[in-house]
Amino acid sequence: MTPRTSGALAAAIVMLVASSPDAAAQGGGPRTAAGCPLEPAQFHECAVAKMNAFDPPRTADGHPDLQGYWERAFTSQDVEEHGADGLNTQPGPSLVIDTADRKIPYQPWALEFRKGIVERFISPLASCLPPGIPRDIVAPGGHQIVQTPGYVMHLLEYSHSYRIIPTGENQHVASDVKLFQGNSRGRWDGNTLVVDVTNINGRAWLDNAGNFVSDALHVVERLTMVDRDTIHYEARLEDPKVYTRPWTMVSALVRNKERGFEVWEQACHEGNHAVDGQLELGMKPFLGATPR
């Protein structure tokens, strides 16, 4: 990586990390949630028993009340385990819980394509594009969940991103419609909100490290309260174009109790010169990856 490339990338990554109110928490914040270690595999093992026994507060229509402001346990530097370096400014564990090496099970062509991806392509988040699914849950900025009968809304401070998730009998849109955030359809499975996500365009990354998906991605998310202040978030990713098998990532969401906290407008595009610098270096927008 040349010094000029490094500088342009660093500027983009600083913008992504600095926009998060909990960016420092990955290195030195609370290390437990609901009495469980935050390390994803340990959190999953500990939280499952607790959330099965927990009777959550409920909305007027009888469903678990997930509403409020939430903070991610880890920043979206890298879904896989990583140390601190020029791009991954904070070390973090792997969010992958069900592969032997805790790594994403890429097909050989995809693993090769990922090499040097952050030097060849401009990060979609640096371009202020929607974070995509499942990164939406661990993306920079404040997070808010709002519920009404028949709908769950996830509001994200970063770049005004949001999802409105119907929880009725709604069908997915036609398969030829492709979206950054995909098409989300929810249902309640006991105390768990299950969200089926299809119609993804494959142009968003999972993290700053350039872990990627294709337009064949199918995600099933599960959000379950462990206690009043903790949500167990699980996403199962299946992408036959990119991965050798389905895999699962897990993270904790912890309630933000800061007095007076609000999700504000984030003017991501205004004054964003990081992309100009990267274009001058010959880097290209990421428009998706095609199996080779």
C-alpha cells in the first residue's frame, strides 16, 4: 500500500469510526452484558439459556417490547478477529460463531477476490451508501427501535438509514428488485423477532475490511431480549455464489441509557471529500463481485 493510498483510506475510515458514539467501547467499555461475556461465541452460549427464561416487557399487542435506543457491542471494523492497524483502529473478536476457525467460509475465488479489496475499491460506507444487511445492526451511529402494531422499525443515525419491517403475512417483493437494505419481512417466534431478508443487491460490505456478499445473499435475523437492557442479535447468512456453506454471526445490543439521547440527522454526504481522494488514486466504487 502506498503512503498516498494509506492516507486516503485512513481518512475514510476515520469518518466511519468517528461517527459512532460507542467507537471507543470496543477497546475499553463494559466487557459483559446481561451477566454474559461480550465475546460473541461466549455471549451466545451464555445468553441462550437466559433469554429462554426471561419474560420480556410487552407492547399493547402482546409482543416483546424491543423499543428504545441501543448500542452495538462491537464496531464493524472486521467480522473476523482482527488486531489494531492502519484500517482496523480497534482490535476485536470474530463475530462468526459456527465455523471451526471462526472465519467466513469463502469459496476459493471469493477468498482470492477479497485480498487487497480495500486498496482497489472505495468502501461503500465511505460513500455514504446504506450499510446493508446484516451490517445495519453494527453500523456506525445511534440505533433506535420503534414498534407499532404490525411493524418494527429500525432507525440508524448513520446516513439516515432505516428499515420498516412488516410483521404480518406480507410477501417479499419480486425477485428482480434488488436493494442495498434488501427486503425485510418479520414474524414473531415466541419472544424472538425473526426477520427474513432477501432482494439484496450485493453492493454493501459486511465491515470496513471488505468482507462481501453477492446479490444471492439470504439473511435470517433473530432478535431476542436477554434482559431488559440486552438484545441477543443473530444473523444466518447464506450465499451460494460466495460462501461454501451458511454461517452465523452474533453480537449483543446494549440499551443506551444516556439521559436525553436522540438519534440526530447525520449529514454524511456534505463535505465528504474522502471519496474524491480515493478516485484520484485510481480506486473504484464497489459495484458487486461476480464469481470467477
